[in-house]
Amino acid sequence: MESWKRMLYDFMKDTQEWLEPYHMRSILESVNSMIKRKMPYKIKKRLPKSEGIEE
């Protein structure tokens, strides 16, 4: 089954369960947007221990 069909099927089967990760991504994108607005300069250093935090 193609991924978009599976996604649509999962949405129809249990809408609330499907929306939980969607809302989490939406919240994270809002936070990332606010951070970029307040600090528009690029990150100068990436720390390996911090890479997975936003996930």
C-alpha cells in the first residue's frame, strides 16, 4: 500500500490517534518559528548531544 493511502486509511480508522503526533509536530514547528524570529542568525556550532532534542 502506498504511504499516502496508508496515512489516509489510518486517519479514517482512528482520527484522534492520528492527530496526536500531528499536533506535536505543529507545536514544535511553532516553537522553532518563534526561536528563528527572536534569533535570526545561524547556529554557529552543533553539539552532538543536542541533535535529537527537538525530536
